Amino acid sequence: MKTKIETTKAPVTGASPHSQAIVANNFVFTQGSICLTPEGKLLEGTVEEQVHQIMKNLQAILEEAGVSFADVVKSTIYMTDMSLYGEINKVYGSYFSDPYPARESVCVKELPLGAKVEISMIAAKE
């Protein structure tokens, strides 16, 4: 059985055929989040500001599912330029403490709406 998670504190999926998150088998699987505001507008600004917006979106989704960043066991970061890795990593890391989630960082050609970064997470629900 799977349960759909949705909150207005993060961008809603609109007509796109996906959910903000799904809970299945005591795991929370989030959507890939880019730097959209909860109103659905792409945030302009520095990469640091954009990653903070992404993390706020994911935090709202995780909280709606009854978990937090402390419960995240795996994340994936997609970026369009590997030279941004240090800036992204600094902001991303500020939301976690040891033991950190497993993670992969992948450089891609493009992301939706011209975003520079997209992050998704998997959290364990006790």
C-alpha cells in the first residue's frame, strides 16, 4: 500500500503526473525538488539561496509525511554544473548532522524550467 503526501507549504505538482511524496513500506520517497517557491515561481538568486529554497520545500514535504531530515537515509543531487558542487554541498550539509544520509551527486545537461539544482530524498519512517 502507498499513501500520497501533499502540502501547500511546497510547490504543488499541478497537472504533472507525480506526487510530492509517497509513503510505502515505512519509507518516504520525495519528488525531485527544484528552487520553486510554494507559489510555483522559480526562485532567482544565488545557488545558495536556491538550495535553501529546495531544502525548505523538502523539509515541508517530509514534515507532512511525519519525518524530518534526521530520518533521511538517501538523497540524490542533480546539478547542471559541477563547479557548483562546493556551494551546493555547503548549504545541503547545513541541514544534516552525523550520521549523514547516503548520497550521490550527478551532473546533468538540463533540469526542469532551467533550474541549476534538483534534490530528492528517501526517509525511513519509524
